[in-house]
Amino acid sequence: MLLILLIPAAAQSKPVLPAFTEEDAVRILDNLSQALEANDPDGLLKAFDRDQMPNYDSFRDQIFNFFGAYPEFLTHYHLRQVAMEENRALMLTDFELQERSPQGQPVRKQAQLRFLLRWNGKQWKIVDLNPRAFFS
């Protein structure tokens, strides 16, 4: 006997969205911190979704200018919140960045950063960051 199951098309094409966890957030923030401290702008940009992030090209240029202005960084963060909103994830963090200019003068910045992320089918990628001016 042959049994045929008919599955509605909407159910077939809907991707499974994994939960966004604190471990996911910490992994992403650790990768951002490591890229900053290694002075690796390409490594930092790997965390961002170039196809889904509004004004990605301007942000990429901003990041390269930022790394060009400061050859050395120290970072510290405190994860405040992780949440899911429909098909997106949100992480809120207190981020501290110490930048050292070529002249040796350290500059310390602190801000609460809000990251918006989307699942691209393989991993969570950042699609927005507020305030973007933190990395300038």
C-alpha cells in the first residue's frame, strides 16, 4: 500500500529558525572583540550581512577608516539582553573600547550598542547596529 502525504507549499518552504541564545551572542561579541584587538577590519565585517544591512558599503568604508585611524584597540563588553522578535534576534550590550592613536594617545569610548541579527540559513549575521557612529 502506498501512502502519499500532501504537505502545503507554505509548510514546505518555511525555514526552521533556531533560537538565538546567550551563547550565540557571546560568540559574536567575542569575534568582534578579537577582530578589533587583532586590527582585522575584514574579520570584524564577517559578522555583518552585506546583503541585508542597510547602507553596508558606507558602513564598510567607515570601518576601514576607523581601523586606519587607530592601529590598536582594547575591548570589553557586558551582554545585557538577548531576545527574539519574529524572524530576527536582538542583542543589547554595554561596550567599551579603548583606542590608541598613532601618536600614542588613548581614547576611551563607552556606549550601549544594539545589534539586530537575522538567520541566513547557516548562522546569525548582524544586519543593523545602533549607534553606528561608535565605530568612527
